[in-house]
Amino acid sequence: MVDGAGPGGDEDGRPGRLSRERVLAAALELVDRDGLPALTMRRLGAELGVEAMSLYRYAPGKTALLDGVVEALFLELEDRLAEAEPAAVAASPAWRTELHRIARITYEVCLDHPQVTPLIFTRFTEVPLARRAPAVLRDHERVLDVLWEAGAGETRSAPVLRAFTAWVLGYVSVELRAMVDNPREPDPAFRLGLYRLPSEELPRLRATAPALAERGGPEGLAAGLDALLDRFVERGL
């Protein structure tokens, strides 16, 4: 943005030229800052300094806008993958190193957008494959390219893609799950609200909750991915 410009305007305060990329980027920023309930055409138009009706050219409704926010996240993923160095996985073949790289950067992007990431799960369950945004489809294609280059082919690559997607997105969902009951409480037990869990019925969950509240980080992501890929290699990836 040019210094002195408003959120949707040029330096002199007039609205700037709209584009789909700019609208989606603004929607992503709005959800990041204020949460998903804040995303409306009226609010987004105000952010961009335009009338809400002018946005329907780029997103013809709330559902399209939600899909656009997911698209913006995957476009950012593409950009980061283009800039990032290959993952450093010792003694691994190139295909495995690349899957680690894709998984790690997907994890980083999702954690940078915790308000948006849950939309991936809901939109994937509601939007058929062929109707997903090009950036989302390219993400699927990217993983399949790696697997095909490794010799998996169309039949053997399908279960690996499913498992890879399930592990990465599942791991992210666990990392982002709500755990803190009272953010202002310094005592860990009261912070997590462990007193709400009956010790007689849930002794193991109460004991494990503090450890569950800690994120596994990229190390846990990589360890699980290795275990998953090892099983497929054993079966002849």
C-alpha cells in the first residue's frame, strides 16, 4: 500500500482500482483481524473504500466470498512455496523431502491465519473437487506431481494424497483447537479449567490436558508424516 493511502484508496483518499486479488486479500486480512463473523459485503466494502454492491463482480455472494478467502490462503501458500528452501530431511529421497517441505509450509501458513484455517475444513466438505478454486486444485496437483515423479502413478498416489492431506490438516486442526478456559488465570490448572473435568470420570484426560495444551510444532508434524510415509514405502510406494 502507498504511504498515506486508506485501506481501499489511493494516496489522495479516492478508492483505488479493484481486482479479485485485492478483494480477496482484503477479505483475508479482515478475517485475520476481526474473525469470520465480521466478514460481510458491507464491512469488506468499507475496508476497501467502495460500495458493497461493487464487490459482487468479484464474489457474487457470501458463499463465494468464503471460498475466496480460502483461495487467498492457498495463493499465499503458493507464494511461500515458491520462495522457501527445500526441507532439510537427512538421507531422504527427493520426493519425500518435497512432501516435508509442502507440509511444513502449509502448517506455517495455517497457523498464521488461525481464524481462516477452519474454513478449509468446512469448504472442503461442501465444495466438490471440480468446483474448488484453481489455487486449491494446484495444491492437490502439486502433491500428486511429487508422488507421480516417485513412480506412484494414479492408483497408488490416491491413498497417499488422502493420507497426506488428512495428516497435515488434521494436525493443524489439533494445533489450533481451543484449550484455554480462562486466559487471565496464571495458574495452569485454572487456566485450562481442569476443575470442570470430573476427576472420577476423566482422570486420564485431566492428567494429560496440560500436555495436550502444548503445541506439537513442526517437529511433531514431521515425525507423524515420516511414520505415515514409512507405511506406504513398506507397501511399495
